[in-house]
Amino acid sequence: MEKTLNNQNSLDPSKWVELYSDYLYRFAYYRVNNDELAQDLVQDCFLAALKAVETYKGQASEKTWLVSILKNKIIDHYKKASTRNESPLQLSSYTAPSYDYFFDKEAKGHWQSDTKPKDWAVTENNFDTKEFYKTLENCLAELPEKWKGVFTMSLLHDADSKLVCKEFDLSSSNFWVIMHRAKLQMRACLEKHWLKL
């Protein structure tokens, strides 16, 4: 009992806004690409944390604990948005090109010459700039809500595919279809708007 009280006492909600709001805002904004929504999610995170203070076990730092709450708020946002807009099988009006569009049947899986990935010349393109991240955010914003949620949770949060499927109520095959289509769209968007290929 004493350990639990010490852990609860180690939390200081009165300093959360001062210490963590900027970090949590950037974390949320990078994942939802919307200023107002990011602010709302951080506020929801603080409110949920206040309600859960008694459950804090001290196994993670205060900041890590708040980030985990915020991650859940972001996932909840995408889940709600995807159920409002799309059924799992009607993913979007975007139709991914067929396998034959990308790959040569005769050459057994080799790329078609005009659709193979272009050389991004990493040494010539600086991917660690504000301009690149803005382009990346704009490309993410073009994805349908469900795709954005699945893509973000899987690649930006490094979540296991089984967890993503559970959170979004997807079959494994639906998950891979969404990831495939999202990656194709992101690649095309970045090549068009950042790499100018």
C-alpha cells in the first residue's frame, strides 16, 4: 500500500501542462496533422490522466505514462472517424492499380519499366527538413481516415499488425490491403510533391 501511495504522490498534475503540453502537442500533431484536433487530444489526455491518477503504478515515467494515454486517444480518434466514414470493405474511392499494372507477368514478378520505384537519390534529397515533414503531413492528410489510422499506428507507432487489426476490427487480409494501398499512395504523393520525379 505504501508503494502505491508513493507512486501516486510522484505524479504532479499541476505541472503537466507546463512540463509536457508542448511535447504531447507535437506528438499528436505529427499523427493527426490538424492543429485544433491535436490540442483537443492533448486536453483529453490530461483529463483521462487526472481520472486515472489512482491507477498509476510507477512502472513508467510520468511523461511515458501520459504519452501512452495520448496514443490511446489518437487510436480512438481514428477508430471513430473510420466508422463514421467507411465500412472495412469500402476503404475509399481510391482504387489501387492491379498487380499487373506494377509487375510484368511474363517476367515473373519483375517491375514494369514505367511503374518501378524511382531512385530517390537520398544523398541529394534532405529528408530531415521542415519542408519535407510538411510534405509528408500533406500526403498523410490525403489518405482516407481509416488508412491514415492504420498506417500511422502501424508505421509511426510501431504497433504489431495483430494489435492494429484488433483496434480497427480488421481481418489480416484487410490490414495488408490497406497498408499496400496507403504505401502506394504515399509513394506517389512524395514522388510528385517532394522529389518532383
